[in-house]
Amino acid sequence: MFKELDDLLGRKDNRILFVGIGNVLKSDDGTGVYISNRILPRGNIEVITVETGIENYIGKINSIEPDILILIDCVDMKLPPGSVKLLEVCQITDHTFNTHNISLKRLSEFFPMTVFILGIQPVNVDFGENISYIVKDISDKIINQINRQEV
């Protein structure tokens, strides 16, 4: 489905760490957590869920020593709801999102490995525990793509 993600997953010699970011109490902002909680760790694929406190996990992420770090988060990219982009961290603007104390771009400076953002365009980030249908649907497709990848 997402060629860029398949290309990264195809790098069998690289350890990939997926990190789920988001606030599960703010509707679609919880999509990173939703996805990371459903990724099956195996072989060269590892996963942690940090919710809104990624800055508290810098040491843990660095101690895992992945070759590739993929931060999964709801990102307002001014695209249609449910749009997905895999971006190198240098491609994102330096904004602090509502649920983060530090911008993802700035945060990436603490990591020595290659950092990507897997951004999902939200429909709604108002208070509520339910992810919108379109964001949940695309999230399930991402989960299936990651979990079906052979290691």
C-alpha cells in the first residue's frame, strides 16, 4: 500500500523501531498509540508506545539502538483526512503540536539514528476517546502492512 514504508521494512539488515505517539483522549490524536499497540514485534522490528511523553523515552529509544526510528503520530499536514505520509524528519516544519512539549523535528536531534515521521492526517482532535472511521481505517491498513512484512 505505502511503497516508502515497504521500502524501509524491506531493509532486513536494519533494526526498525516504531514509536507510537499521541493523546488517546483527543480522538484522532490517539492514532499513533492505536497503531503501535497493534504492531507485532519480531525479527528486526521493535515497537514502543510513548503516548504524549516521548521526551521521557529518549534514553530508552537510544539504548535500543535502532538503525531506523519511525515516529507514528497524527500530523496536520493540510491534506484530506486519512492521508498518510512517511517523511524524513528534515521534511517537517518545526512546530510543537498540541500534545507535545517539544516539536518532533527538534526532538529528533536527540537521536543518532535515521528518523522518519509516519504522519496521519486527522479528522478531529477534540476531546473524545474514539478515532474517526477514516483514520481508524487507514491505521488498520498501516498495521496490516507492517505485520504482514516478512522478517
